[in-house]
Amino acid sequence: MLRSLTARLSLTLFLLLLGVGVGLMFLVIHTSTLYEQEVSQKLNKDLAQQIAQSETLIQNRRVNEAALDQLFHQLMIINPSIELYLLDKTGKVLAFSAPEGKVKRSHISLSPVEAFLSSDAKFPLMGDDPRSLDRQKIFSAAPIGSADDLQGYLYIVLGGEQYDNVSQMPGHSVIVDSAMWLLLVALVTVFIAGVLIFFRLTRRLRGLSSAMQKYSLNDITQELPDKNCLKGSSGDEVDLLCRQFYDMAGKINAQINALKSMDNQRREMIANVSHDLRTPLTTMRGYLETLNLKRDQLTEEDQRLYLETAIAHCQTLAGLVEELFELARLDSCENILLSEAFSMSELVQDVVQKYSLRAQQKDIRLEVNLNPDVPLVNGDIAMMQRVLENLLENAFRYTPPGGCIRVRVHNDSGQVNVQISDSGKGIANDEIDKIFDRFYRADNQRHQSESTGLGLAIVKRILELHGSMIHVDSQLSQGSTFSFQLHTTPGASV
Ligand code: ADP
């Protein structure tokens, strides 16, 4: 029942207010009593003095019984709440205005009386109540006789027993009762306001909790729940918590989506690998089986042709397996292991050299444009050679006879830029984003035995390991330009 934060806060507030209320109630009663006593004692400060002056209560060290009787009688009528006592100078009670047996003390302590008579008395001042052995009450007192010849004291208890009877009756004070009611109303109002405030404050927390619950129950990659906890908020802690939850949920979704897409890619890749391995294997087996079964019926020329075809498929298989291994190896690297400073121009020259014969055979113009002031770059030479070979391989594959392939190396704002352009068939706009995917091949390329769809994926991964990216700019039937940039070695020149 007390699980909700609002209920707990409300209960805490209730207990707090109850404590404060009880404390204030006692404080009100106590201070009002003290105030009442102070006022009463100040008002009656001179009462004993005036009575002592108007009557001769002790004469020749003997109590004037007649004067006392008359005084007691008068005061009983005028003010029944006060009680008179006649004391000798040691505090012994000589006479009193009370029925026999009511007075319990025979001696009254004189120190409060002396404090009362001093000039710096602070009220309310309590003195012994002769009608009880332990009770103290406010009083008025006056000495009888002169300073040289002190004969005793007139001691008047203000608020005697009759006063007590009235003051202890329930509801005797309208002021105290009103104060109590006011206090009660104020505490109830504060409590209701507090509960409403807690309810409002915890509303956004409830919103966040329900969003979290929805998120954990639903399919995790679906849309995030409404941002109720953020509505109308102003950057406080709840707001921060809410934002952090949505950030975290967003990241979890993104990671799950990435994992799903990686899983899809992996499945696709396995399907592609199986397909690409099976096709040459089946063809190869077909030719070899035919050769085995019909060797006697085949001419020598056919036998040679069958064997050559089987060997060609075997080479395709070997090439595919090698590229797969290479990609797997590159995937497992986080950084290039062998990094050294080398001249990109020299590497390009060496690689292009290997393709010059092929260019002649295919009737393709192969141009190299090397800027003389290109600085050294940092990287793995073997890997860079692989990048150049793959790009040139594609350029030759997709450029028809009579076309042109250009390789350019130049200095580009502190980096070395390498461009390989061809005047080949070009790439359609909707394909450009896909050509770097593993096993992606243009439709008309699928059945080409030398095409694996891994060449550009290898290029992309090698450049990633070098902290670079491959860019492509292409137009259908016009040609394509592949380019990338490499960091130069600090302080190095050619
Ligand atoms: P492969 O060339 O073995 O098919 P790649 O990963 O090297 O695999 O290339 C993927 C696809 O990108 C190719 O099938 C082709 O459609 C396209 N492509 C790559 N280079 C070029 C180019 N220079 N001109 C036109 N298309 C290209």
C-alpha cells in the first residue's frame, strides 16, 4: 500500500506535521499560561503592599485577629480567587484565609518573596503554595513593619484553588481554543497542499517508469514510448534522468539494429560464398567426370579443352578462397601492423608497369600523371599495392577496347591524393552505394568467372585501416573515377 513514492512522502509529511502540531499545541498552552501569570502578577504587584498599609495586621508582635477576620471576609466577597497568608519574618505561617485542614505547609520559602520585593524582579515569579507540599504559584507579597523592625510578611497567592477550578474546566479559554482550531486548520491545509505537490512532482517519475516498463515489455527495436516525463519540464533531475533513459534506449536500439544488419550481412555472405563456391565446383566436377567416363570417345582436342576449363574453374575457386581469407584477415585487424614511409608515385609506377602489356593487348590507353613534389606517405606497401591492383583490375575489366585509363598522384592540401579514372561503362547512381558491399556485383557481371564482388570490399577495408576512405564519381557510359587520400609522413619529402 505504501509502495508509491507519493504515499511515502505523504506519510512522512503527515508524521512531521503531527509532531509539529503537538509541539505547537503545548507551546501555545504553555506560553498562554505564562503570559496569563505574568499579566496577573504584574497587575497585582502592589496588592499586598496596599493591604498591608491599610490594615494593622501585626501589633506588638501579635496577630491582630479582628482586623484579619474582617479582611479575609472582605476579600472572600471581592476576589475569591486570591488567598491571604500572614507570615512571620522567618516564613512561618501565622494566619490564613482558608478553612482548617486545607493548609499543608507551615513554612513558606522566603527567597521568592525577597526576589519579588527586590527592584529587578522578573515576572512571572513562583512562590510556595501553602495548600500543597510541592505546588508553586504566582503571588504578591509585602513586608509588615518598618525596615528596622520587620515583623512579618503579607503573602497573597494569586489564582488560588478557586481559580484553578475554573481554569481547569474544559473550554475555559476561547483564545486558546481558537488558536488550537487555527493551528489544526493550518496543518490540514499544509498537509493537503503537500500531498498535491508530491503528486505533481512524482507525475513525471510515473511517466518515466511507465515508459521504461513499456520499453522493456515491447519488442525492443520498435519506436520509443512517448516522452511524457519531459513534457513541461525545465531541466531538473527528473528531466535529466528521462533524457538519459531515452538516450540509452536510443543507443540500445541502434546497437540492436546494427547487430541485426550484421547478422543479415553474415547470412547473405554465407549464402553468396556457398553459391560462388558451388558453381565453379559443380562445373569443374562435370567436366572431370565427363572426361573420366568418356575419355575413349573424346578427341584429344576436346580432352584438352575439358581439362583447361576445369583448371580455369579451379583457379577461380582458388582466387575466391584467397580473397575470402584476405578479407577475414583484414577484418580481424584493428590497425595496420606494418607501417612505413614510402613514395606513392614510385609504387604507382611499379604497379602500372605490370599492366602496360595488358593495356596494349586490350587496346586501352594507360596514362600516368605523377606530380613531382608529392611527399612520402605512411602505410603498409603490400596493402597499398593490393588497393591499386584491385582498382586497376576493375578499370581494365569495365573499360572497352579503345578506352582510356588514367592514374594520377598529386599533393592535395597536405595529403597525397590518388585517382584512378577510366572511360568505361560507368556505374548507375542507385548502384554506387552498394558496390563496396561484400559480394555485390552488377547484374550483368554475376556470371563472369573472374568477378567475385569482393575486390572493392577489400579496397575499402584496407583504406579504413589506413584511416582513409574511398570515393567514387561515376556516370553511366562515361566512365568512373575512384580516389582516396593518404596522410603524409611528417617532415618527409620525396
Ligand atoms: P568485381 O569487380 O569482382 O565484381 P568489385 O567489388 O571489385 O567486384 O566490384 C563490385 C561492382 O562494382 C562490380 O561488379 C561492378 O559492377 C562495379 N564496378 C567496380 N569498378 C567499376 C568500374 N571501374 N567501372 C564500372 N563498374 C565498376
